[in-house]
Amino acid sequence: MKYNRLVRSVKYRLKQYLEYIKTGQWKQFSNVYKNKFLRSLKRDLNLLRWRLNTTTLKCALGGSLYLFSVAISRGQNFAPVTVNPFGLGDTTKFLKSWDMNFVDLDNDGDLDLFSLDFYEFPKALYTENIGTTQNPIFDTTKTNPFGLIPRPFSYKSDLADFDNDGDLDIISGSYDYTNNNDFTGLTYRENLGTTSNANFGQPLDIPFGIDSGYYSVYPTVVDLDNDGDFDLIVGAYYGVLEYYENTGTASSPNFGLAQKNPFGLDSASAFAMPTTVDIDSDGDFDVFVAEYYGAIRYFENIGSASNPAFGAPVMNPFGINPASIQSYISNIEFADIDGDGDQDLFMTAYYDQDSCETYDLYFFENISPPATIDDKPNSNEIGLRIFPSPSSERVQFSEGLKEFYVRDILGQLVYKESSNVTSKEFDVSKLSPGVYKLEGIDLNDSHRTGSFIKK
């Protein structure tokens, strides 16, 4: 077989990696060595994806591939920092802001950049991704799009479908003392448009009865108790974290009283800006908090999806080293910006100690090798978000599919749906635990692909 030598090399390094993890030797290696090892392995795995038949490759790698996918789900590895990636340092793109959200606001399958400028002259900033899910290319930033005029000092925003109508709404933290105002708290803007043509309504202050009372607040939206609706974690200027459980429904939210530093979470030093992501792929949400002077705290969820419990904070985990950035105030965001199936890390910084005042964007690529060897990429395919993943019961699709196919890690067909009835979810309860790839046709006859984990 052609490429036998490369296949043997990859298989050897897969087994070598698993042995390192098993014996604990991996933790003893320097970040330089780990980055070099994983970059090389990821490069060769992707090369084989292009050159070999999928079934042939999976058979050649054998059981080490499955064990490898389980092992890397427990830890991530990030490359050294890149400043202003994907052209976002251009003066016409991503203007002064530390807020950032990578979301698909135009419903074209890739991630755009949305932020609120916190400075005295309020601006909403939208930078459309005119590239693809694998190769982002960002257009010139548009100011105050979608009918938006934010409050002055809108520090941090998050977007989620609060009213369950299929599009993204905005919640943000503001501190407004202009024109004799004295407001600090959350502001909500409902999306009155559609998934592809956003149009945001008038701002609603202290939405859903949430009044934290803190000076300067920073919200993040997450279903922390796995009951199908969105809850809130809100950080504050003085470092405290507050949790607001949604005791209403997915379409009519109603939030309970604030719980301060719940589930084992702990206060940051100041400017606590939280974000959530399932970084270890174990089916629950972990919490990251950016704080004063650029440090990052990581709280692993050692509980479950419905009963969170967080371990002691780990500072600057997974080889992330923000120390060289020398930031006064920072924010972080996770997003699979390059479409390779893992979560990359973005970080903003305000008031750099060298240049006195900068608003650079910092990028830490997740270089963890892929958990599976998928079929060769197809330029006609459009990414499909499948969530939650991992899941033991049902997964949902970001787009309706009129037919779809599910294959296991070995490429075997395990399910087929071709009834021409539009589907936006799939019952995975009868599948065996493992990694699966889903391919489907959407309502526009476009080919969509995505993957998920059955736990």
C-alpha cells in the first residue's frame, strides 16, 4: 500500500502518545516538546485523510485510533499566541473593543465576529466571515448594524436564543453614567428579524427581573443544569461570580435569585469575565474566567451536566500562557474558527503595558490532534453544528435536514433518514458510545456535515 511508511509512523506515534498518557510521562514534558509532537502528528493525520481511502486508513490504524480519541478528549493543547489572526488586526476590522462573540449571525454556516465597543462613544461592531468554516476571511467591520445603538460602556455581551424562536438575541452588561444616567446592569435586545437577517429591538434594562446591583457586570449564557433552557453566569468588577437559574422555560425565561460563587466556583481578583465550554468533551460545561492583568482561571466541571460541581481553579491551563500579553483587562472566547473539530481560544487585551493603550486580538490555536479520521474534506460541504455533544439521549441540528446519514468511527452506516420530513434533532439513545459523523441534505439542497459523541 502506498504511504505504508507514513501510516506506520502515525500508528507508532498514536501508541506512543497513549503510553505517555497512561504512565503520566506526558505531564513531565515541556510545552515546547508537546506542541512539536502534536503539531507533527496532526499534520500527518490530515495528510493521510487526503491521500488514503477512509476505510483503508481506519483499518490500518486499528484500535489505537479509538483509544486515542478517548484520551485526547480529556486534555487540550494550545499553540503559542498569534497576534491579530485572520487579518483582524487591520485598522478597518475589529475596532476598539474587548468584547467578542464568534457566532453565525447570517446563517451561512461559518462564524462571524460581533462585539460591543465599551468606550464612551457606543458602537456595535460586526465583522462578517466571507470565507468558509475551514478558512475564515473577515470583511471590513460594519458599525452599528442590525439597528443597534448600544449603551455607553457596554463591556461584555453574549448571544443566545432567549425566546426560542430560532434566532440569536443579545444580552450585555453596561455601565452608563452619561447624560445624567446612572445605570449599571444587564441590557437585553430581542432579535425581531430572522436567522439570516438580524434586526434587534429596543434595549430592555434589567431584563427578566435580573438586577445584580454590582458596578460593571459581564454575562455569559449557558444551560448549566441541562434542563433545556438558558441560565446565566454573571461576573462582576469586584471579581464575584453570580449564577441565575432559569426557572421558566426556553421560550419564557424567568430567573431566580442570584447565587454567589455556587458549585465550587470562586471569585477572581477583579474584572471577572466568565465563559463556558465543554473543553474536556465529557458532556458537561466547564468554566473559564478571564481576570485582572490577563490571567485565566479554569474550573473543571467534575460533576455532571445536570448537577455541576467545579474543581479548584487552575491558572492558565493546557499550556495557555497569556503572561507575555501584559494585559490590564482581558476577555476570552472559545470557537472552532478553523473547522477542525476542536475549540480554539481567542483573547482580547486592553491597556497593554508597552504601548499604553491597545486593543489587540490574541489567538491560541487548539493543536490537539483530531479525535477521528473523517472522510476527505469536500469543498461543497457546509458545516453543521450538532449539540449537545457528548449526549446520551438526543442531539439537535443547527439546520433542518430533509435527509441524513450517520456513520460510526469505522465508517459503517448505522442510521439513515430519508423520509423527506424536515428533521432538526436525532435520538442517539440506541447508539453505542463513541464518535459519529452525520451527513445530510438541508432545505436548500446543500450538503451538510458534522460530528458528535454518544456517551
